[in-house]
Amino acid sequence: MRFSIKTYQKPFILACLSVIFSLVLNIGVAHAFFQDNSIQDQTSYKQYRGEVIDSKSRNPLVFASLVLEGSNISTVTNTEGSFLLKVPKSIEEGNVIVSFLGYQNKSIPLSQLSGDNNKIGLNVSITELSEVNISVPKNALALVQETLRRRGENYYNDPALMTAFYRETIKKRRRNVSLSEAVVNIYKSPYTSSRNDAVKLYKARKNTDYSKLDTVALKLQGGPFNALFVDVMKYPDFIFTPESLEDYKFTYSRSTTINNRLIYVIEFKQRDNILEPMYEGKLFIDANKKVLTSAVFSLNITNRNIASRMFVRRKPRNAKVYPTEVAYRVDYREKDGLWYYGYSNALLEFKINWDKKLFNSVYSMTCEMAVTDWEQNELGDIPKSRERLKTSIILADEAIGFSDPDFWGEYNIIEPEKSIESAIRKIQRQLKRVKSDGSATP
């Protein structure tokens, strides 16, 4: 039996393209709004900046996790290996656990961290597999099926209230043209529940340089849900349904270790006789408890026409738009023997071919979300319907300006890359010139 895309293959991310003049906002007014609301208590927390690197090669480790032991306070490194961790001043002692897939964990006392320029080196974890006495399942598919079946016992199965930092970045080739960020509250439902998670927007901000967007403005439909739905264990139907599992070929790859724990690496891709676009990638599964600790995968977009229909909701008539890369990642964290969603990202890269134009346009849209704190939601409270974000949200329409660095106060965020910081400064200088000229739009 074969299923069409509409039956079980659902895109995680949706892109909207439309003519630019219908989307321009009065950014000068929005910028003033954020300045009026940026007063924060700067004395309630300490912050620690630094970089996580490979101890031998000195290369940065991207998306490494830093968690304050005994708490739910955490953050991840950015694409340059840099991090910013904020800890309440009421917590004077404790250890920061730094971890990265395939490396040995490192525990660092808070007292040994300085405010800036912390350089943390991790060592590659090497384990002789012959020393590990764990029986290997007969086939990789059986291991994946068992992992999915055991999500109720291996993951936090109580309602939780999470605080998360979310970021969207749109680039034209290598240049940043739009940045949107938000702090959101995630009302996480149990992993065995069919009820979707609810999301409430707490704070948001954006900057867009419309002069670099040609004649279109790009928007990412779905906002934080694009990253949240990459939680494979909560939303397996986006990638693995009971029917579609047989359409994939699962194989064992080289195993690795995390904190002296054996991890099976399972590679998967669609079978040769399957024509519909499906996913391929790697699953990192704890050999003992059968827990999915991380997943990296991408969508087969060989058929441009189908891929375009999956992702593009609106576009100019004189343009042909098709994705060239669609990729995802999700990481889980452990506490007290149970696992929970910690970080995910999604990338959509595509080309725009214009009628009667020699050169095409290449854009990439990236979104990522990191859980920075959470607590049990004992009463199972969820926000009222009017307060919840919809899965059709376009964050760039909700976020209305960019603030000074202190706007985010005590919230842990992903440290901006140097290129993003440069783009922010450049856009802000442009906005100041526009405002001084008395113009409403850049």
C-alpha cells in the first residue's frame, strides 16, 4: 500500500512570499515602543559568556548544551560555539554540565566561571564496544519501533511549562536580511497524549532590511511551531507513521558514546521504489534504555514541483520558487533518568527564478528554539484560546521592532553570531537615518 504526501507526509515549515510593498511597517514607531518597555532588573542574575570547543582541534562545538546541575536552567552554543548563560544571583553554588554528542561531559563549578571569555574544551569519548555487554536488536527497524513504543516510560510524561528562546533568520545568499526573536511559554502535554502542545508569546522583536529583499518579502509561517514539531517523539506522525515505517530502509552505522553510554546510530532513507518525497538522516538511540537522544534528517526534494507545493504558500506570478535544501535537527536532555525536548532547528533554502531575468535569487530561512527553563505544570493549565499562538502564525507580523541588548533581561537566549550582530547594527543605523529623514519606511 502506498500513501500520497497529503496522507502522511507533512512539511514542518512553510514559506510565504509576497510583494514587498504590502508588508512594510512603520519601524520607527515600533522601535520607540521597545525603548519604552526595555527596563529590566539588572541585579537579579549573573551572566557567563564563553565558547565550547574540541580540546584537540580547537574547533567550536555547535549546539553544545550547558545545564546548571540540579535545576532546569540551560542554554546551547550558537553556530560559532559561543554561549551566554544567565543564572539567578540567589544560586551561589552549583556545577554547569557541558555536553555534546560523542564527547565526554564536563562539570564546571560556577565559582570557576568568569563573566566573559570562558573557553571550555571537551574531549572526544572513546569506548571499546567489545567492553559493552548489550545485546544488539536483530534489525535497525525493530530498534526504531521499540524506541517509539517506549516513549511513555522514557520521556517526561507529565504536563510541563517550558520557557524557550526562538529565533528566525532569513538570509539572501550569505547576508542577513531579516531577524526575528521571541521568548515563548510552551505548555507541553504528555508524550503519550494526542493533544498538541500550546504556545504563548511572551516577548518578541524583529529587524528587516527590505532593501536587500529584491521585490519580495519572505515570511515563515508557523513561527515556533516549526521548531516544536521537530520533536520526533512527541510528533512522530510528521516523519514516522506505522504505515510509513516500512517505506524506509533502516541500517546500523558507527556507534558512539555519550557520557560513557553506548549510543546506536541508525541511518534511514526512503526505499528506491518509493516516489513520494520522504526523509533521510540519522537517529541517535541509547542502547540500554532505547531512548532517542538526538535526530538529524532532511527531506528528499528531488521533485521540484512537489517540493514547491509543499512549502510555498504565496509568490509573485513572474517567479518560480523551489526548495534546494530542507533539513532538521532535534536534541533531547535528561534529568532524573527521564528525557525531554531541549533544542531543535529547521532550515529551508530555496531559489527564485525570475521571468526575463538573467540571475536568480537564493534565500535561506532558518528557525531554532532552545528550552532554557521548565517546571512541572501540576494542574495541567493551558492558556485561553485567544492567548495561544496559532500554527499559522507569522512571527514577523507579531514582532514589531528591535530593542537594546538589555531588553531580554534575565532570560537565557542563544548568543547571536558575529554576522547577526553586524547585521543588527547595520540595520539599526539604517533605521536611524530613515527616522531622521522623516520617512515611514526604509
